[in-house]
Amino acid sequence: MNAPLVLLYNLDNRNGSRLRLICLKLHIRVRTVAPAELAEPVGALAGLMEPTGAPAEGEPFADEMMVMVHFGGKLLNQFLQEIRAAHLPGVGLKAVLTPTNMEWSSVRLHDELRREHEAMRYGQAAHSKE
């Protein structure tokens, strides 16, 4: 089984430090994603595919985001429970790496998570039926 990993975006702050301590406790590796890496596929950032060397495009996003890689259901529940128990402010944009989103850039994943977050907030459909 592959070792669990969390990709952290824009969490070079107190909240991120506390998340890193939880990860250490649960034996979860942590990788901070730099703005220059946002065009790379998320799967490449997780070490599951070759980097493309794609140049960054557009403005980097400022939202905090977290991507969980190789998390089984039990670990995912334990991780989220530890975050709640530590009374951490929530990271609004969270995802589990999937075969679909692993090929997306971090920017595309961010934009999709923002749309889903807003849709849930306002009780709308997250995806259009085209």
C-alpha cells in the first residue's frame, strides 16, 4: 500500500503548522505545493505520474486547499476527526485524489472545488448538464 500524502496549498501559516502536526501524528506525509507548480497535474505533484513541465499560467489562487492521496476510509475519517478535535478552522477546499482529478492541474481542481463549494452553499447543481 502506498503511503498516505497530503498536498497543501497556501497553508504556510498557523493553520498549516497545526495540520502538519496532525499529519505527523497519523504518519501522513506532507507536501507543500508552490505557486510555480500549479500547472502540473495533481498526480505528478503526488508522485504518481511524470511532471509535464507545464509553465504556470494566470494568477495563482489564494484559497487554502488540501488534496488527500492514498487515504482509505478509516484514515480519512480519523484525519478529519483529528482536525475537528483540534478546533482548526476548516480548509474550505478539500479533495481526495481520484483517477479523474489526478490529470487536472491544481488550478483546474481549485476551480472545480470552488464551483462545488458555491453550489453546495446555495443549494444548486455543481455541474451543468451539457
